[in-house]
Amino acid sequence: MTKKIYVIYTGGTIGMRPTDSGYAPSGNMMALLEEKLPEHVQAELPDFDLVEYEQLIDSSNIRPDNWKQIATDIADHYDQYDGFVVLHGTDTMAYSSSMISFMLRNLDKPVIFTGSQIPLCEARTDGLENFVGALTLAADERIKEVCLYFNGRLMRGNRARKQNAYLFDAFDSPNFPWLGRADINIELSEYLLLKPSQKPEFMLDCDSNSNVAILQLFPGITADFVEATLNQPFKAFIMRTYGTGNGPDGDQALLDALKKATDSGKIIVNLTQCHRGTVHQGSYAAGSALANAGVIGGLDTTTEAMFCKLHHLLSCGKTPEQVTAQISIDLAGEISL
Ligand code: ASP
């Protein structure tokens, strides 16, 4: 039986058109796809229905409410379709694919995010291959998780990162192997795919207010700057440190600012600024000092995935203690243990 896929068009370069101020989101995606995919080509692809959101966005405008809309839309259509494709801008796609992986857990159908670097309306678009690949993968019943497909690579959604602003190779999965590749044949690394044993769980709560912020260390960062940042009304902070999770342990005032914040119930998670790698706060004294200040190591979770994990857990009403306990627990394949 032919598979039926639900395609959600949220905006992004894939459907953009040129304007006086540069590319901007534009509607009528279905007409564009029909123009690019003649009937005899469409006949080779899974059937799909496309929904176009009323407010199409450049994904740099993404807000938690957009995540709620996407997750709710998938949950509402979950039983009627075999798989889902989300057309999304590349700039924040790794955040959205991470967030949806936490909101829709134990999936038993594929949810594939994709987009493009050049719009579909342009001659050299990469959007067509990305769309056709994502649609094909969304019909593959071996996939039971949120993925990101781009330029022939299938990646776990909460492991992917935008790594390049101008190559077609826009995404990579620095701390986890690709789940598959689409060349002449589509090959999946089945042993890497999630195999949920529990029923799908839709946790659609998504606080519209931001509860999570990101603090990046830089040479010469001051205790005052750190304290002022941590005093902002956020419940959790990701601190992007050096190497395996090191910070300026020679600055006692800065360590005191961290300790004061964690003692007051703020969550601070240590992630590395390196593109690839994992945090081990005990490897160096400069990392141990952060652990002693109450900072929690986030291992190899990407900044995007940790941001969404924290946002999700706080949105679900978890206490700081409960959130802290889940940071190093694998919820949706986002962390290597
Ligand atoms: N600014 C665009 C967006 O994220 C970039 C893209 O889609 O490639 O919506």
C-alpha cells in the first residue's frame, strides 16, 4: 500500500522568493512543488498532503510557540499518516528538530526535518533533492524518530548542527554517526536507529517564555559579567566552556558567582565550545573547579539539544532537582552514555 506523508511547511529558504531586502518567506509551496515535480515523477514518490502555516517565517524568528504548533500538528495527525516531513529554515533547524524529539517521544513513525540553502524557485536549488529525499525517508518504517535530512545525510534530529552557512553540506552530527546516506541507494545504519519499546508519548507543553539562556566563556571574562548574566530571570544556563569543560579556575570571584547562582537553585550546564567532543569536568583542575561550583557536565550533548532539553523539562513543570537529575539521562538519543 502506498504510504501517506504529512508535510508541514513552516517557512525557510526552501520556499523563499527574492525581495528588495533579500530572500523572504513566501507562500504557495504546493504550486512550486507541482511545477518542480511533474505527475510522472510524483507517481514514484509517496503520496503527501501539505499544510502551509499561516505565518511563514525565516527560522531566525523561531519561538517556543512555533515548536508547540509543529508538535501539536504532528500529534493531531499522527494516526492518519505514515510519516512526517517538516520544511524549515536551516538557521534554527537543529533547535527545532531537537525540541520536537523531546516533545514527541517514543515515536514509531519517521519525522524528517529538511530545508535548503538555495530556494526551490532558483535554478540551482538544493531544495528539490532535499525534499524528495526527506519524503522518501519519511515513508521508511524502519525510522522511528525525529531526524534531519540534508544533502544526502540522514542525522538524528537532536544530534545535528548547522555547520556551514554557504555549502550544500550545511549540517553535520559531530558527536554521533549519521543514521544513513542517500546516494544511488539509500542506506540506513539500522543498528544506530532508535527502537522504542514504549508507546509514543506526546508531551506538548512548551512554555512560551524562555527559561534557558546561553553564556559563552571568553578570554578575560569577568566575574561581574558572569554574575550579571546569571542574575537574569532564567532558570537554567548553558555555559559554553573550553575543551573538555574547562574555565578560568584562577578567578575566585567568578567561581563564587557561579556557586552563588547554583546555590540559589539556578541550573548551570557545562558544554564545550568545541564543535566535536564531550565534557569531563574532572579531566583538569580548571574543570573540577566548575564542578565544585555546582556546574553540571552535559557530556557530548549539543548546545541546541541541551537548550531544548532544559526548555522542555522546565516547561513540563520539573523542579530544578528533577531537571538536574535528567541532564545526564538519555531521553531521546541526544547524549552518549
Ligand atoms: N534564514 C533562513 C532560515 O533559516 C536560512 C535557510 O533557510 O537556509 O529561515
